[in-house]
Amino acid sequence: MIRGTALRRLGWPVSLRFCRQMSNDSSLLPRAREKLVSLGEGQVSLVKDDSSGIATIKLHQEHRKNALSGRMMVQLWDITKELQDWGAGKAVILCGEGDAFCSGGDLVTMQSIRNPNDGLLMATLMHDAVLRLYCLPFVTVCLVHGKAIGAGAELTTATDYRVFTETGEVSFVQGKLGLVTGVGGGTLLVKMLGSSLALNILLSCKKLNGTKAMKIGLADHIVDSKTRQEELNTWLSGLISHETEVVQALKRIAVGARDSPLNDSMLNERHNFAPLWGGPANLKALEKLVKHN
């Protein structure tokens, strides 16, 4: 685990600057946790595999199509905090149990907090969780199997990649409910697709399957639902074949370039490059090159 001076040397604060600036309602987080932690059923699980460097976050409330309860929101927040300290990590897969990814907010929970003050608490907690996931130094992938509706659609924007099955479908339906995005998906969709296209998707509330999502850059890959896990693992393994420290450094560079001014991003890149120059992975690769010459 990297802390203190080593953390600063690797450029982590630079790449997280955007996240810290946006997550500026931290004083509300304790109140949000207290309000939400006992609301609804379901759970969010985390399985970490140190040998492969792949972690899986799974939403479990199959009888409600994995709708997010208050309890699940708090668990997701806890999990994203835990992952920030995972030194062996290379990748994180976000998925849902059963035949749906996430059908939005759990109605039992929503009925308990249907007022602006509680809405702010919920949005504050979820924004903090989503931003932590968005800025993790690992390759992050959302497996869109079945419907991703409302808040579920928003969750798909928090990862680097979206892999659809043939049943995968994203729907930003907030406008039809007299709402706007509250989990950060509006902002992240604009950053991903640009303001005009994102606004069109948000206003039209259109359904996007894997084929349509691929055409506009929302989806990155499509897999068969019957073999989705094997196909996803194969596809993902091709991205994270490098040493752990290299994968993490490249992700930090991508985060910095995505969210920071040019000079800050270049500084972040230098700070991530320097510790690897002449490091174990670099020397190992150079030794192989020398042997093959």
C-alpha cells in the first residue's frame, strides 16, 4: 500500500484533484450514511483476487432487478473507499446479479426520503462513491447485462469501459419521472460523449441497446450473455497484462489527462513515469530485449 511521500511522488494528488474539488459536501456524508444505511434490502458485494488483480463489485437485489436501496448505496460507498487502498489491484468489474444490471432507485427507499433535504443527502453520498470509482487507479468496467435504468444507467458512466450483452440496455429515464440525474451520470455522460449528444440522450429518455451504444461511443464491447464472464475476462486480461504498478500508473495518467488542466496533467505524467524508470518492471523488460538481440 502506498502512502505519504511515496503517494505524492507518484502523482496521486494531481490525478485526484478533480475528484476532491467536486466532492465538496463531505460534511454531509455522515448524515447521509446515517439516513440511508438502514433503508431497504439487498446488498453490494466485493470480491478481490490478489493473484489476478481483478475485483468484482456486484449488486444483489435480484427480485427488484438490483434496484439501489439506501443500504446498498452505503455499502457501495464503503467498497469504493476500501478499493482505494488495494495495492494489488489492476481492474474492477461492476455488475448485477441475475438478468438485470440495475433498475434504478429502490422504491421502498425512495418513498422514505422523498424530500429535497434527503435528496441532497442521497446525491452527496452517491456522488462521492461514484467519483471514487471514477478515479480509482485501476481499469474499471461495467458489465451491462439486462436493463440499466435511471440511477442504474448513471452507474454505467462511472467506469472506463462498458461491456454489453445482447440483452444490455441503458435508459436515462429521469426526465420522465420529473427528475434529473442525481448519481453524477449527467456530468459523466457529457464528459464521455460531449454536451449535445449527452443532452439528447437525457432529454429523449431513449433506450440504447449494445449496438446503438457502440455507434455513439457509450459501449466498448459486446459479449454473449451465456458466456459473458469468460468473454469479459478474456477481453479484460488483454488490457491488464502489464505489471500492476504499470497498469495503475497508466490509469492515473489517464485520470489526470481526463480531468486536469494541461500543465497539471503533464506534471502528473512525469511523477508517474519517474518511479518506474529503472524500476523492476522496466529492468525486467530491458533484460528480455537484450537477450533477444
